[in-house]
Amino acid sequence: MGLTVLVMGVFAYEWNLRRQHEEAEKALSAASAIGNWKSPTEGLLRTPSDQWLKTPPKLGKYFYQLNAAVPQKERENP
């Protein structure tokens, strides 16, 4: 009788561990799926200028062409 109770106890313990492991695996799988979710309209929200807004300009490059020529009038009046 004592051996039967011991075997049943070990069986119940192992069954409970397996059930907890499966629940944890389901929760992690759901969290992973949520973390990888992307908006269906994400591609529509992009513009050609996104690359300029999300990355710094390369060394020696500018976002816009700079006009370095100062008009003659402004040079004469300090």
C-alpha cells in the first residue's frame, strides 16, 4: 500500500511539472507572437524621406543643398 501511494505521489508530481512546463511554453509562444506583430499598414506609412529622418547624414553630406554664396549686399552691411 505504501509503495502505491509513493508511486502515485511521484506520478502526480511529474504530471504537475509537465502541465506547468506546457503552460509556460504556451505563454512564451504567445508573447513571442505579440512581440513580432507588425501593423498591416506599416508599408503604407513609409515615405521616401524616412531614410533621411532615421539616419544621420554621412560625413560631408547634408540633408539639403546649402547655398554658401553670400549676396554682396549682406557682406557690405555688418
